[in-house]
Amino acid sequence: MSEPVQTAPMDAAVLAAVACGGGLGAGLRYWLTLRIPVRPGGFPWATFLANTLGCLAIGILMVIITEVFAPPRLLRPFLGVGVLGGFTTFSSYSAEVRTLLESGAPGVALGYLGGTVVTCLVAVLAGMTVTRWITGRRGGTRQYGTS
């Protein structure tokens, strides 16, 4: 018989940080969809932009909090999981691909499907690379408080 899986106890402060950040991120994404509406069969620019910007930001954030300085305990849950998790959206991306396919726009759907993945990966790498260049870090190790 296998051992039961151990889970971390609930931390109310972390949960509150994620919830507050998630609300802020989701609100920003909703605002973006109001600003850049999608036409039927058209490219969903708002979601594409949210996911790309979110990936760029996560690349920047992760270098800063893992290589540049020791962050406050709630910064990563608030910004990384909360704000950026609420701002980016895989569910809308998936639903929009399906909608494009169903509306008779398979070329746009496939372009969006592949273009989002490639662009988001490039955005993460760009965020990490530029942040490391600006901060003078080479990556891979914590260098808090050093030059």
C-alpha cells in the first residue's frame, strides 16, 4: 500500500496574496478585451497580447526574484501566480482556437495556435535575457547582494 500524498498546510497570507493578485490580473485582462474586441473569425489580439506580455513579465520576474534579490515572502505568489496567472489565459486561448475552427477560419486558428506558443516562449526568453543583461547576471545562481 502506498503512502498518502503529503500536502502543505493552507497559508492564509499566501492564499490572500494569490487571490488579490489574481483579481487584479484578471481585471487587467478583461480591460484589455474591452479595448481590443475580436471580430468573428478574426485574430484574438487581446488574448494574444495578454499571454505574450504575461510571458515577458514572468521571464523578467523570475530572473529578478531568483537571481537578483531575495524577494519578500508574498511577492512571488502575488505577482507570479496571482497577477500574471490572472492576466494570462490558456482557457480563453483554447476556446478562441475552437471558435475560430468552428467559424470556418482554420488558417487563422492554426496561426493563432502556433503563433501564440512560439511568441510566448520567445517572450519569456527575451524577458530573462534582457533582465540578465541589464542586471549583469549570467543566470542559474542566486547572487543576492553581490555585484
